[in-house]
Amino acid sequence: MLIGNEPADLKLMLMDSAQCFRWERAGDSFGAVINGKPVWLKSDDSGIHADGECDIAYLRRYLDLERDYSSLAGMYAQYPAAANAITLYPGLRVLNQEPWEALVSFIMSANNNVSRIRGLVMAIMRRFGTAFHTENGTLYSFPEPSVIAAASLEALTELRMGYRAPYLKNTATIICEGFPIETLSDMPYEEAHKLLTTLPGVGDKVADCVLLFGCEHASAFPVDVWVERLMRSWFGAEGLNRRQIKALAREKFGDHAGLLQQFLFHAARTGAINV
DNA sequence: GCCCAGGAGATGT
DNA sequence: ACATCTCATGGG
């Protein structure tokens, strides 16, 4: 069924932009268990289509289709590098993932490469998620915190996540004990960020990824190695450390800093723009 | 074999 | 507050 006709590059958004690591690809379709239901998405000239029993409103929000990206480049017209990066990827959007999924994914991301992060997130789902058999293959749900909290450290270590295993298990336990993960989206940015960094394996950068990709905090500005480089190259951040770079970017770029970050990050990481 | 990866935590200053 | 080390694993 048709879920929208907004500009949306599904391969870029779901597979190649390193904001999400849990979609499968089958030909030109992309599948995952979303909101408890397996779904395959496909895009063509007539729009974005979903194959499966799905909640259209949920999927539209997940894909951020309700946000108008057409004005984003204009918003940052005073920064040519920013406007260029946005113009490069007319189908890139920042997903609205579940906070728990973003939390797990970006705990796995610490000092790790994109290829291996995907492998770890997929392994976690295959090992602890629920299987759904579809025409295009088997899809797995993202396991609930209680399942990860109940898993043995050995079972997690077997997935080759290394020193991140205790981070994951202990964070899952804290979530199960009542950490208000679902209300982070309603808190002021600073409060939500501070609270997130109390979790094991969650520092400044991972907290910002969780807020941006899982809690609708569009001003969150994660600074990784690529963003650090590009901010120094193009935005006058020479000599600043990551904390200072983030403060500068949030001040310069405002409420939608995180959206811009995603375009800049992808442009830099893929070599579309030199850093 | 080497350096690197969407860093965090511990330690020392 | 800031700089430096180490951490597990494998991609390129």
C-alpha cells in the first residue's frame, strides 16, 4: 500500500547512512520488524509502498515523512558547505527510531566501524529477537530490554561485541528497573542528555545519537571522528575539542543542527566532500 | 602487519 | 576542567 510520495531514498536512509543498522535488503525492497510487524518497503515513481500489515501513521513518522525537508538547505544558506551537503542527498531523512533500539545500536557503535556495527546489531536480533517468516525471507524483531537483561554475559560475548557486552547487559538491566527511556523525548535536551550519560556505555556522543535518532531531539549534534574533521575544515572549529565543537555547532545551527549533522556526516564519510 | 572505526571509562594532572 | 591510556574486534 502507498504510504507517501515525499522524497525518500530508502537505501540511503535505511542501509547506508549509519543511523540505523537493522534493515534487510531483498532486491529493491527493504525489510524489518517495525512496531511489532514485519514490513517490506519499496520506492518507485508512484511513491513509497509498504508490503505487510502495517500502521501507515507509524511508518510515516518513522521515516520522518511528516517533516518538510525542502526548506532545510535554505535554512543554512549562509553556510555554503552545509547547503551543498543537503542538496547532495535530496532523499536523506533522519529516522525516528525507538529509543531502546537507538540506545543499543549506538552502544555497539563506540570505537567501531559501520560494517561491524551492523553485524553486531543483526546478530543481537537473530539471537534474541522473534523470527517472522515473510515472502522475502526471515525478519527478526528487536529484542526487548528484559530479554537482553536476562541474557548471560557469555551469550552476549559470543556475538563478538567485546568489551561492550557488560555495557549492554547493565544498561538493559537499568532500563528494566524503570529508567524513563520513553520520556526522554519530552524532556529538555540538556536534562535528557545528562540522564542518558548515566547509563554504562553511554557517553556524550552516544547520548546525542540516541536523542537525535530515537528521541526526536533534532538539535542533538553527535560529534564523531568525521564530524570533528569536517567542523574543523569548514566551520572554523580548528583547535576545538569535541565538546567545544558540539557547543559551537548547536549555537550556529540551532534547532535543526542534528538534521544538518546527518547530511554533513554522510558527505564527509563517503568522500563526497573533502575533510 | 598496520591503522582505523559514528568512544567510553579510568586515571593522572 | 583537560589530556592520556586502554579496551575487543575486525574492516580495509
